[in-house]
Amino acid sequence: MIHYWGVSTPVPTGKRNARMRQTVGDMVRSLAVVLGVIGLIMLLTWRPSPDPIREVDPLPQFSLASGQADFPVVIPEIEGLRATSVRWQPTQYSRDEPVWHVGYVTGGDEYLEITQTSATNEEFLKNKLTGIFGEGEKSISNENWLVFEGPDSRALVKVTPEVTTVVSGTVTLPELEAAVNSLTTSPDLG
């Protein structure tokens, strides 16, 4: 190499540079191999995302609760409801009295819940009605129900000496009334 003022100038050696023989086709083939490996990894590790709503069958717990409860246990019969939670057990607020709870997702992706217990203490109701306020009474199916409304949810409550029943959720008040009208002690098992 010849140097002029600190700058070197390349001198041809007569040998071909190996990098000069690479073509666009070589680059495309290399890229295809890399993308193929990435695609294979994605294919092997891909899992379909499950439905975020896990359905449960409320009827076994309903039968258990109906056999043990000192009150008529009810369940709604509305087309399109998907049960997502069901329990027959005491809660922190029910003073060791078992609570019948069944939660649903409606056809419109709203929440509906039925809760019953023989516990009539104020603490239980305060917990169930957190964030919603009394709006009066409403006669539904010839029974008086207390109406509670909040910004995101509402509830209908009936308190008798034997049982406290709460029908609540994010559904509209007419949908809650329809749920109350559909409550049955003998659901269709078919």
C-alpha cells in the first residue's frame, strides 16, 4: 500500500474477493431459512386462547343446597345464561349460615347473581350491597322487593324471616325483574 499524508490507498492483489460473489438470491435464501425457523418455533409453541369464561354446572350444588337448606333454594331459568360460579357454603358475613350463590354471564356479556341465605344480619346485606343505594320498593310476581341502584350495578332484595334473597348484577333493572320472574325451585334438568 502506498501512503500519502496518512491515508492508505488499496492496491489490487489480483485475487477475487469472496464477498463480491454473493448475490441478492443468496440473501433471499438466507432470509427464507431464518423466517422458516421462526415460523417453526411459533407453530410448535402456539396455543389457542381459551374462552375467558369458564362455565360450571350449577345443578349438583343446587341439589345439595336444596336438600340442606331450611328455605326454598331458587335458580333462574333464562335462555342464554352461562353459570360461571356456584357455591353452597358459609361466608365471612353470614355468621356460619350457608349461602347459596350462583353467578352467570348473560347473552349480552353482563353479570347476574343469585344469593340466598337464612342469615338476616345487616352485615351480610351491607357486604352484598356495597356501592349501591336503596331506591324504594317494587312489586314483582306479587311480592315486594327492595330496589338498589348504583353506577355500575343494581340489585333486588327480598327479606323474609326464613330467607334473604338478593338478585343482583350489571344487567338492567328490567333484566333483573325478568330474572326474579324466572326464579324456580325445580329447574328443568334437560
